[in-house]
Amino acid sequence: IVSLRQKYSSYWPSHAPEMVLDSIWGGSVVGPLANAFGFSAALYKTQPYRALTSGFFHSGMLHLIINMYSLRRQPQWLESGLGAPLYLSTFLWSIVAGNLMHLSHCASPWDRTMCLGASGGISGLFGLLFVSLMRMGSSRGSGEVIRGMGIMMLTGFWFSDVSNASHVGGFLFGMLNGILCGPRYVKDYSLRRKNSVEFDPAPRDFRLAMGFGIMPTRRGLVPLELVWLVLLILGLSSSKYREMPFIMFKKLLHPS
């Protein structure tokens, strides 16, 4: 990394393709972008934005493919049925929750081991899926989610460079977000009437998951907009968090 910085005093934009490819494919050393935005216990203290940005970089192509396959295994109604705002919020917040859980299990608060990948966010989506299936009364589907998480945990025990703490933290937070912000499922009389011509707005796969005559409520126990508003107020109230977008933009232009 030192030799790269000496050779190229300014990476961006002339070396942007190399930076992006290096961050995706991975290598023997962490690339400049991954080094600037990856998560570690030591760097989090002064650069808290890394708890989120690390989810958009991977340690190698295999890591990226595994995460993409995990996303592909999730049903489409998780986004189309529950809505993009809940889906995206759960993903982003679970990345942070997974990294914080990893932080709590670090042997040393000054550990500089780089943590990369969206596994925490993907685990959070599985947590949201689990809560949704439980509320629908699908014990079989929710059991499959638990078995899938169990396999992921076993994989983490097998490979030393996998953080099971991030998976658990993301999954638990996804469950919490599903309980607080996810919809409940109630019987819809208009859809259950004989010879009803009521329009069914639910996507086909979402309808198959919910069952006949069941509809989700419009809101959860806590409105998603309220959570974002609280986070925005907390962010603006601290100068450290107010400066984060400018610092991130500066690091994007000059990762060194």
C-alpha cells in the first residue's frame, strides 16, 4: 500500500477503474477504497461511518458471489411486497448492527483487522423474512430461515476469517426492525366474500405466502419515517456526524 501511494500521489479519477476492481476482486493487500471505507475496531472510534460503508466492499470475488447468491435465495416479495423503504432500511441498519456486534466481540479495542462485506445486511433481511413468515403463520418457512442461518454459522466456524458476530447482530436487528416497523397481517373481508371482484394489490408470490384473504397493514408499530427522522436529528445534533458526508466524499476523491 505504501508503494502504491508513493507511485500514485492521487488515485482518483485517473486510477478509478483499478481501485474499483481491486475493491471487488480483492488481493493480497486491501485496496485503497476498501482501506478508506472498511471497518475495524481501531478506526471506528474516529471514523464511525465505516460501520456502514464497509458493507459495500468485499474481500474478493468469491465473497461477492456468495453474498449475491444469498440475496438471490430470498423471495422477491420481501422487497416488492413489504416495500423498498423497509427492505433498504433493514439492509442498511443491519450492516451497522452487524459491525457493532463484531466490535463487541473483538479481543482488543485497537484491533485493526479490516471487516468487509454486506453479510450483516443480508442476515438482517433474513431476520425480517423470519418475522414476516412467523406473522403469516408459516412455521415451515420460518424454520427454513433458521436452518439457513444455522448453515451460515457453521460456515463461519469453519473459516477463520468469517465474522459470525456480524451475522448474528444483523439477523437480530433485522428481526427487531421487522417486529417494530414491519406490517402485521389481518383478514380482509372484501377479498374473502364469495364472488368478490375486489382488486388484489398484492404481488402473486406475496399472495401465495400470505394466503387467501389476508392483507398486510399499512404501517408497523413504529412508522419507518419516524425512525429516519430520529436518526436525522441525532446526526445533525453532533458535529462529528454532521461532518461525515464531507469526509466520506473527500476520501472517495483521495483515498490515500
